[in-house]
Amino acid sequence: MNTTIANSIKLDPRNLARCYEQELSWKRGRLKERHPYLQDLARNGSKARQFCGKVFVDLCQSFAAEHARIPSMLDVGCGPVTSFAYLAHEGLAEVTGVDPLADRYAALLADFGLESPAEQVNGAGEWLERVLPDQEFDIVATRNALDHHQCPPLAWLRMFERTRVEGYLAQSHSIREATKEGWKQLHQYDLYPDDDHTNLKLSDSEGRHICLTSGLPLEKVFSTANHNADGSGWFTSMYRKRGTVVPAEYFAQVLEQASFSLAKRHEWALHLESTFQDWSGGFPTARFFQPDWSRT
């Protein structure tokens, strides 16, 4: 293939496969440097409890005292080793992780003599019902991963569905990371709190806004936010699930975002097909079919 065409495809921010390869490369670099984060999580090192967070340790301990069993926990977008590894090491929770690169991360860890203490399976938040059919969890959480999904509102809804009634749904994310990163690679959505740090909100690259928590039967248990002068920062919040009914208006918002996300992926697929057809002398799709997804 022409080098110019190949580089264009490789560098295109819509190239999800390349984004994943960059994630793997970055994690391999951390492991080679023996960075303490992954090392401590895998080996239950001195900082594993800190990485997990006191609020989750306390929650699991109080849950066990009340229910005479440890809670089940789902970490969506868990990475090579779930940040809640301490809970698994210490027997404080039965932790399951989901990540699109779970199998490749496991192989990467094995190269360095490491493994996750939790079960980690391939999957994404948008299709949790396929990865974990008919399963519910006492705690469902995501850290620095929801805004990396192709359709975060759908992923959040699926997380809500996997949470047991009276269970806990939690998130912890960099505020407006897509803006900070220049809307590159997996950074295609901004997450941010509302003014009183109760609700989790999202905006996409087209300026659409949606509140992910308002409308769902969720009661805030805990939240904290650190704001920087440039608008960035960190927002953590936890909610108690009080029911199962999702209003039609909420479904409509999720459907709108899902349609937007599908249009973007469809546009990328058409771009690839057109590029390869033009290069190979096939049917010149790109020259006569250029859809306007701005109306979607």
C-alpha cells in the first residue's frame, strides 16, 4: 500500500485498533520501568490499599458486617490490573474486571511474571449484558475509563443495570480530559460534575451534553472534586441504586448518543473501505458517497 495512505490510516484519531496498541505499549513501558502502580497492584505492595481507596475498603468491610458475606464487585475498564486489587488480595470483595484488552493484558503481565488477583474478562461497558449475562453485582465501579468508551452514556446505563438494587455504582475520572488531551485517541468525551458535585455530566466533540445520573433512581452517597485553574481536575462519586425504572427521557438521551457514536464508527468504516477500494482500483465509493453525519 502507498506509504502516504498507510500513514494516514495509522494516524487517524478514529483508528481504535491503534489506540489500543498505544495503550498496550504505554503499559509495557510502565512495566519495564517497574513503575510501582502496576507492581503494587499485582503483588499487593505497600501502596495497593492507597490505590484502591479508603472509601471502598470501608464500604466492603461494612457490607460484610451487615450481610455476613463479602460483596461482589465489577470494575469496568479495569486495565492490566484492577485498581481494586487490594480488595481481592485481602479477601474483602469478589472482584471481576472487564476490559477490551483483558486477554492481551494478561499475556503482557505474564511476560513480567505478574498476574491480576481478580478475574478479568474481555468486554466493554456498552455490552456488559453479553459479557456477564444475568449477573448483578453489589458494587459496580469505573475509574478513568468511562470517557474512553465509544458510547459512555450506554456504558453507564449498562453499569446501572448490572448493579443490584440497594447496591453501589461509583465512578472516578479526570475532569474534561478530552479537552485537556486535545480530543485525541480514546479521549472523545469530557466528563465533569455539576456545580454541587452531585451529578456526573458528559459532553461530546459536537458540544452535546447529557447528565448521566439525573433521572436514574440513584441516591448520592459520596462525592469529592478537585478543580484546577485550567478547568481540569478529578471527580469521584458513589451512588446507591434505589430502583430499576429508567425514564423514557433517559433512554432517548442514550439513544441519541448511541446514534452519534454509531455514525462516527460507520463513517470510519466507509472511509477505510473507500480508501482501500480507491487504492486497489476498485469501485471509487469516496468520490460519490460522502454522508453528512452532522444531521444524525
